Amino acid sequence: MEACLTQPKVYRRGDPLTCQRIWDAIKVIKYDRKSSTAENIIRYCCKNYNLEGKFVKAQLGLLVEDNLILKKSSAPVKGCNKGVEQTIFVIPLESEIDLAGKNDWYCFYCHKPGEVLPCTSCPRVYHIACLNELKHKNFTEKFVCLFCEEIKLEESKEDSEARGELNLLLSFACARLEEKLPIENYVWNSVNNNTAYSTPFTTDRCAARLTKMPKQVSSSVEEEEKWRAKFLLRLPMMSLPKMNDRADRQVYKSLAQFRMDANTVVHNITIFYGEHSPLADSARVMKRDCAFELGEINLCRDCYKRSNMQEEPDWFCHPCHPSHELVYAKAKGFPYWPAKVLRIINGREYDVRFFGHGHDRLTLDKSFTRPITCNLTSLVPKRSAAWVKAVEELKKHQAMLAEAALSSSNDEEEYDDENQHGENYESAKPSVAESPTQNRSHDLKPFSVYLNRLEVPEVIDKVDGLSEPLICGSELPFSEESVISQDVATENSLMDLISSTIFQDNPLFSKANDTENDEITVKEFVSSAMSGDGHKLNEEFIELLAARERIAALEKEVESQRQQIQIQKELIDSQMVEIETQKNEHASTVRSLKEQHAKEIAETKSKIWCSNGCGAEGIYHCCFSVSYCNTICQQLHWKSNHKKSCRRERESKRVK
């Protein structure tokens, strides 16, 4: 590798998370009125953070080299070591540590200390190995990081008018990212690294031991420790609310600036809370979501804006700039479905978003797509309600595309149309140079444009009265000769109709005092057009009559369908009446059966049955509740059972 102009440097050597844990150890040991020696610090870290003694000792030496921990000598004034000089470690003051310089102290890619290469355009630094992993090979000149190169490239392409829209889209992205990483989860003022989950390699037994927190310090010592972030974080203490505020103030000029701020949030959180902390995991998830959101903005800004705003229910139907390719795409378990092609990956994979409810997105192979112009009968034999709704949305989108194309073409041709109609009028104008219409020739240009924009339904309704004497049924004169041979009165009536229509609807002829002159101008224009344009007006008249016939046919079809619907409605009403009658009859029958059944049950309960068990009604009473249907049952029951238990008095007892 050639020698580069920007030389690697070592700004920090010790791990920032271990540094904070040693700071906590020094504070707790001092609160316990003990000396913060190396042995006490190592013992505390091994007990509370499950760290190895060799690792803590090595990190302690590196942090002393970084001046994040100071080594001092002191002699205790009491205790068993009274008067014996000891080496203790203390937290430095802000004035005792060198915070000068503009460059960061930790690699912006892996967030670790060591020998780093500083960027010449920003404070960020990188390890050489990290740059090789990022495939950044430009080390022969002044080193410029990838973020700075991307920002410079995008700012040269970004239009100043699109800056407001860009920041609006970025505010939508911020709102989505704040759900992944709320601001209350991370603060730069204080940190509690005593929790068990902050150490990645912890067994259940160690986790149970780590839940026993050390003695809590007093409230005066527990005040906000802003110096921690100042000692460890060199880059701005960025957060998602700050990024949202920057977007509201339209600070961002490119997507690369927003991406760099999001990476700064991840960088600061990883340094301050540790690489394996849950908050760092959430920050990395936010970073991936940020890359996805920015990719969506790059893919189509119109789709991203409308999907987040959703001001209208048919936001997906509005065309984008440039418009997306339309296809029928087939997902597994579904028929061919209309969709927009967002991008084509490697010429084979199509990234599509479907029409219909939800507007789901899918990446599929090209073989599962069909052109939008293909026949639907073979593709979709069974059409569900959701599919029909999606096709309706597709048709609405196509109508909006056609309308947008028509409006753009009209805007481009408007000036040419005005010039062309103005020249035609000048060539067809009568030879009466002294006419007062000569001074008003400039008014015919907007008039001619308006004449071309007359609504066809309005003209058809007003032509009905003129066309009835000429045309009836299907005998329409579609040849030029038959139309030219019409009566002169019809042409005059048509000219009067066009003049009255224009004067009534066009705001150019709204003044009352100019009505007569305007009518003269219009009549001259119409007569000159009819005589000099080669039957152009007659051709337009034929088109209007053909349109009228098509409208009449459509009205007839609609009327027939309306009659069919009315017949079906009457049939349904009659069936409903019959069903209601049958329901009433069924209810009365059930009610009478219930009454008869209850009556039979009551009669059955009132009867006395034969005690011999034959099932017949008992008419011969013996005693208490014993009766018989005949003498045979009485004799049988008497011999078998009732003789011993009969309570009836005997004749012999009565005689005595």
C-alpha cells in the first residue's frame, strides 16, 4: 500500500464501557470509605460485572494512558494500612483531561478504539481494516470517508425546489424510526451499567448474583453526570427528535446527511451503553429500518409521500413521476393480480406492489408476471370481490394516467393552437377593413381556443332541436355531400347556437356593452370557417351526431337493465311476502300443537292408573293410592305384593 497523506493515529486505547464500569467502581469504593486501589477495583468488577481480573487490569492500564483515569499516590490516615503509601485510581476532572481537537476517538464503523485514520472533511475516523471491509480503497490521496463523498455527490444533484419535499419525506421517516428507538430509552447525562443484562456472557448463577446491587450512593452524588458523555462522545449527541427538528427546519439537503445522523445515533449509543446492550440492539434495528426507509424514498418519492400522508382513500391510484410499469403478477396461492413495478432487480426479479386492499408488496421472478394488456379470461378464471376491487383501482389509475398525459399535451400545444387559429382567422376575415371588428381581432385567439374546448354533451343537448328534422332513426348522413346539402337555415341556426353557447359560457364575452360586436365577430368567424376550412365544421357536426347516437344506444341499454332490475325487485318482494305468510302459518301451527300437547299432559296427570302395571286406567279403588283396571289385575297384585301392605279395613274387624 502506498503512503497516504493522512496518517493513522491513536486517540483512545481503552474500552468505553469498561471505563464507565471502572468509574462506577471507584465511586462506590470511595463511598464505602475504602481506597480505590487496583485490587479493590478488580475485585468489584469481577463480582458485579462478571469480568476477568486480567482483562480489568489491562483495561485499567490503557485507561490511565488515555487519561480517563488518573493514578495517584496516597497514604491512609487510619486503618491497618495507616501511613503506608498506596497507589490509587481516581476520576479526572474536566480540566485534567485533554478534550481538544476535532476528530472522534473511536472508529465510526466498529465503535472501538485503536489506530484510526481520520477523515479530512469531517470528525469521523476509521480503522484501516474497517475501511477494507467497506471496500474503500482510496488511501493514496487525502482520505475522505464514504459519507462525505456521498453527501457531496447528492448535494450536486439535489434541486433547491425539492429540498422542502425531501425534508417532508424525512420527517415521515423520523416518525417511523422513533417507534423503534424512543427518546426516553437513552439519555446522555447518566448511565446505569450495573444491570445483569449489560454483560453479554452471564450464566444464570452469575445473573442471580448480579441482581444484588451495590450500596446506593446519596442523592447529592447521584446528580446528573454530564461529564461522562463529554469524556466519551466526540460527535454531536444526536437523537431522533433532533433529526425530526432538523427536517422540520429543512436543514437536510440530501439523504446521505440523514443517513449519517442516524449512524451517529447508533455510534454514540454503542459507545455509551456497550455493543451488547439491548439499547444498542434497538439502535441497530433502527439503522436497518432507516436504510429501508431511505431506499423507499429513493425508489419513488411520490409513492412514499402518498403512503404516509394518505389524504385520499385512492392515493394509490394517483400516477407517479415517472410512472410505474403495470403488470399482472402472481403470488403463491393467488391468481394473477394487477400491480405496479417498483424496480427490476438483475433483469429477472420484479419488485411489485399490488392494487387492492393493503397494497401488499412482493419480489417475484419475471416468469410470474404478465403484461397489463393480456387477456384476463385465461389468467383469472374465478374472480373474487377483492380481485374486482383491485381491477377497479387499476382502471382508475389508468384513467388518471390518461388525464395527466392529456393535460400535459394540452399545455404544450396550447400556444401552437392559439397561433394557428389566429392565422386562420386572419386569412378568412372579410374584406370590410372599416368594420369595428378589425380592432378586436386579438380577442379571437382565446375565443378560438375556447371553441375547440366546448364540451361535447353540452353541444349535443343543444343540437337536438336542430338535428331532429334532418335525421331520424338510424338513417344518419355520414357522407360529406349529404351534410353539405342541408338547408341554409340549418347552417344559420347552427351558427346562432354556437354563438349563444360561447357567449353564455365564455368569460371572455361577459360584458353587456360588447355583446353585439362579439356576435358579429363570432358570426364572421363561423362563416369564414365554414367557407374556407374545407367542411371542417361539417366533419365536427358528423362526429357530434355519431356521439349522440352512441349516447342514445347507451341510454336504451341502461333503461332495459333498469327494467330488469325492477322486475327482479318485484319478484323478490312477492317472494318475501309469501315467506312471511308461511312463517305466520308455521307459527300458528306450532302454537296449536303446543296447546294440545299441554292439554293431553294435564289429562294424563289427572288420571289414576292400574297398580298392577298393565298401563290401563284404574277404576277399582282398593286403598290409599292403589287402584285396578279389572278384577284380574286386582287378584294378581293382591297375591303377589299388596296382601301384606294393604291398609284397607277388613269386614271381620268391623264386626268385632
